[in-house]
Amino acid sequence: MTDSNDRNFINSFAKGLQLITTFTKERSKLGLTEVAKANDMNLPTARRYLHTLTKLDFIIKDESTQTFQLTPKVLRLGSWVISSMGIKERLLPYLISIRNEWDVTTHCAIMEGNEIVNVERIRSSDVVNLDISAGSRLPLHATSLGKAILSFMSPEKQKEIAEQLDFKALTPYTITDMNTFLIELEKTKQRGYAIAVQELSLGLKTMAIPVFNSEEIVETAFGVSYPLNRAQENGLEEALIKRLFEVRDKA
């Protein structure tokens, strides 16, 4: 994070922003020691940063537990960004039409850090369905959405990102080896779309394609998910793959 060769780089500001990202859905409340350790700070320094962010109303302290957590004010830092990109508006007609035509869950997501962030999700009526909403974060390595985005990056960038991933096994089918994952990305690029079979959740299959912006850079991923047993339905996957390519070419 620190860049000693860049005279315009404000280290204290960068550290403050980095500290905010320490808080996650799984770690929504953190003590002073946890914050200091996660940000490689000593306790007095971490206390000053937390005090400043508390004064600015980005963080609140629970005196009874001596823990800190983010306030809704942090939404101002980024909630408008996705809207300004126009992704949801551009893809919503496809999300709705594909869901209605085949009763599969449709979703689109962007990559942020080492995760994907769901921009929009239209649920099917299937019982096998994840409780995920817009704004939810998922691991790159276990999702077809993540694979779709990564697969069209340069091999150097893929390896750089893969080296930072925690290849946690979410199911017995999750890819947990970096080299295997990189090979899967190459297969995905050759195929043109990504597949994840029970890698995120048992009984669930997903497929996704990258969506490019005007500069031919991957901007988002668009995907479908459905119970694995539906993969046997005559013509379903062929029809879905055709529609995914249509979204890629027209959106």
C-alpha cells in the first residue's frame, strides 16, 4: 500500500481507507487489537485511526463490548458507483427475460478486490437457491461469475490475483489448488463461458459469460444458476448458452 517513490501518495489517507475494508460481513465487529493486527499497526496508531473514523461517523464503538463496527455512512463511499456504471439498467431486461423463459436464477456481478459483488439477482422458483441479494460478496474461485471475469484477463494478471486468493473448500467440489484454477480459466476462455458445478453450493450448477465495455475490457459477468438435476432437461443448457452469448454480444 505504501509508495515511498510517489510524492503525491498520501499514506495516512490510504491506511484509513484500508482500515475500513478490514470490516466484512463475517467480521462486522472488531476489537482494537484485531484492527491493529489486520492493518499491521501498533495499538496507539490503530486507536487514533479508529477515533478519527468514529468522529467522522464512519465507525461506531460499542462501549459494552469494546468493539467497533461500520455505520451506514460508508455506503456513501461506493453505493452510487455501480449505479453510475449503468450495468444493472443495461442487463436487467436480459435478467428478467431469461428468468421468465426458463425459470432459472439470473445474476450479474463485478469484481472488487478478491471477491465478486452481486449487482443484481433475479431468483427462480427452484427450491435449490442461494440466499444472495444485490451487494452480496462471493469468492472468485468458487463461482462461474468470478471465472468469467478472470478468464479474459492476461495470464500475468490471472496469476497475480490467484496468488492472493484463499482457495477455501466450500464444498467437496470446490477448486482448492491455484494451478488447477489457472487451467480452468484457460479452458473457460477457450469455451467462451464459465461453469461451476457444485463448487459454491451442493446441488447447484452455474454458467456465466463476461460482458465487455466499449474498450473491450471485461466490465461485468452475467450468469444463470439452477439445480444440478435440471442439467438433464432436454435442450436447456444449449438454449441457455446461446442466450448467454447473445447477452455478451448485445448488452
